[in-house]
Amino acid sequence: MAFHNTQFPADVSYGSRGGPGWRTLYSEDVNAVQQRIKTRDRAVRVFDVAYGIKSWAQLANVLEFYMAREGGGNGFRYKDWSDYHSGEGHWRSVTGIGDQNIGTGTGSLTQFQLRKAYTSGANTHWRTIELPVHTDEEGVVRKVSVWVNGVASVEDTNYTVNYTTGLVTFTVAPTSGHAITASFQFDVPAAFDPETDERLDLSQDAFDAGSLSCRIRELVTAGVMHTDELYHGGAWDGTFSANITLSTGVATLWNMSPTTTGLTVFLPNPDSPVLPRGRGLFSINNAGANTFTLKSHTGATLSSMTASKMVDVHLSEDAATVGVWIVV
């Protein structure tokens, strides 16, 4: 499965119906006492685009888009018009310091993952943003705006953005304790639902009018995935010449070859966004001849990765429910 960095027709998604859904197991005893078990740590969005078809031209565009994606075989961008920006009510920050906090400087960490917080009462859910928008459907440049400690940074000078992973990389690591904030638009990584993959149900209702049945489902990751990787998170295999921060949105298996000794591989902040506890999130192998250091997001050394060394990284939590990385 590959990911095509192409947006589904936005004039059709504008009229579509759908939204996020969770998966929870329910049980109830004879006294009507319920037990609820959350089985996944993120919502998955499903959309029915049939409601967005208003013309024969739109139907023809969806058919062409479907054929170019080879049905459900390849992913794409989808604009969820109910939730496509970082702020409340408007996509760009009204405060001038960014809508979303994406991390805190450590003095050595250079990469930060875009994210969005959903807060109600005392609870917050963090959503990883993988597909920020550079140019919208009307050709307007939107780009990701970033502030450090309330001071605006300049893209391509102070930082770069990967618009297919949502990673922000600074040329110089932000000062320890400085808040990193951002404003952005974003798309949903998506693919045609298995039912639609089997058949795009078209109907020509008149000479120049038609309808279709078509469902679209959010992908867990926008990254390129091979068929045999669908159930274990994908793999990354390559060299790196600068410090890097791992992301579950990219891979779980990392086969890494540092080009020089002394580089650092950072693990992401386990509490932003909240990552699933109690299982191996990363397998890391040093496939090169040079040694690198594996550190937590705070800069604490977890392992010296000599040549051919491989470790598994698990996530636990302490008594205060703060995430703790464990390397075995």
C-alpha cells in the first residue's frame, strides 16, 4: 500500500457526512452494572461522500479519483470540513503565538510532532497531526506557523516542516523550557472503505445526473506501508546524519545506520500525544558501524547503541500516570 499525496475532491467532501468513532467493548451483568473497555487509543473517522455529490461533473471527478487510487489500494488526503484547523473557529491563531502547544524545548531536541488537543473539563485527548496543509484546495498557501517562547520563527530558516508526517525540525534546538506552539490546517490520511474497494456503486439517474455509494475511512498512518507491515506498524530502513526523533506515525521497526559517531536518537514525549501503554512501540537496530545514543524526550540516556545492537522499547507509567520509557 502506498500513500498518494493528493486530496480527495474538496467540493465533494464539503457535503459529505461522517466523523470520528471509537471502539469500546461493553458488558453488563444482571444488575445492569456496566463495564467498558477501550480497545484503541485513537478515534478513526469514517465518511459517506454520497451526500456531497451535487452534479454529474462531481460524480465523474470521484470516479476518476477512485480509479487513479486503484480503489482501496492506496491512501490519499481527505479534508474533514468539520475539523481541519488547529484553532477554534478559524484556522490561524488569534493570539499570535500559535493555537496548539506541540512540545517544550530541551536544549537538544530538534524535532516536534504536530498535534491537536481536545479538552473538556479536566480531560484532554491529543491527536497526532500527520498531514498539515501547505497549499489549500483553492491554491492559497497556508503553511505551518511556529512560535518559540512566543516569538515567531521562520520556515526554511529556523525550521522545516514535513508535510506528509507532520514533523517540525528546527535548525537549532529550542532552549530548554521554551514552549513550542503552532498554527496550521491539516487533512485526514484516508483510503476507500473495503466495501467501496470491492465496488464503487454508481447510478446514472438521468442523462446528466447521477449518484453513488462511497465510504472513506481514516488510515492509522499516512506513511508508506507494505502489505506485510499492516499489522505491525511499518518499518524504516536508512541512514541518518543528524539527531532524530522517532515517531509511531512513521514506523515501529527502525533499522538505523548513523553516518558518524555521536548522534542521538530521541524517543517521543509519551504523554503528548498519549501513546498506548504496556506493549513494545519500537524495535531499534543499529545497522551501521558507528555508535549512537538512545535518549528519552527529556534527554535522559537510555542505551548506548553500538554496532549491531538491537533493543525493544516499551511504555509504562509511574504512580502519577506519567509515561515512562523502558528499554529491554
